[in-house]
Amino acid sequence: MGVGKTTVCEKLQTKLQNSFWLDGDWCWMMNPWKFTDENKDMVIQNITYILNNFLNNSSSQYVILSWVLHEQSIFDALFKNLKNLDFDMVTITLYCTPEELRKRLSKDNRDKEVIERSIERISLYGELDFEKIDTTFLSVDQTVDKILNLVNPL
């Protein structure tokens, strides 16, 4: 949260032809927002369903998923039902320094509790076996270029 994933994915999709983009946060849009096991399971099922449709679409060359995935178990739950599909996956974590994250989240008028929870979770992303991109000193375009190089190496 706050590292620029939505902004980066929005720009990335314009660079990747034949691409679909799913922001996992869209599947959490509910009022009131309640983090329960039932809602978590529903969101994972919804994301899996949409990803499956994107991956099976004949015009699909790229599928972009942006979501706050801070635990391997969440990632595993999402992709266990997609194992039988033939696709190459590049997993990337965007992160920034705690100071920069605090600055960005404060600028977005996030609650102090949200800011502190986000900063506490930074170390969890290091445990994931994903490519990592530090966005602290990168522009959106620079971050997109780094992703494009990982997706389509020279």
C-alpha cells in the first residue's frame, strides 16, 4: 500500500498490448469494509475467477494483477486453482523505504493506524520469493521500464 502499484499498473497496461489488468482492491470494495474469513475467501475466489477468464481469453498476452500480497499463503490461495493453465508468471514486489512510505501515505491522507500497519509489514515482503523493485527514488516511468525488462528481457 502506498508504493505506487496502481499508478504503475495503469501506465504498464498502456505499454503492454493485449493486456488485461485486475486491481485486487476492486474485489474488496464493500461498505462497510469488513475483513472476515468469509469476505477474504470470497475475494480470493473472485480474483481467481477473473484471472482465469483473462488467462483463457484468446486475445490475452499479458495479465497484470496488482494487490497487496504480503503473505505467501495469500499468493498460494490465489494461484492454486490456476496451476493447470499454461502461462509464464513474473511475480514482482514494489516497495520503498519506511520514510518514503510514511510520506506517500500521509500525502494520501491515510489514517495513522493504516500508515503504521503498512510500515510494520514492509519486512514481510522481503520474505516473498518475488522480484523486488525499490520505488523510493524511481519515477513511475522508471518503475514501468524495470518491470518491462523483467517481463520481456532483452
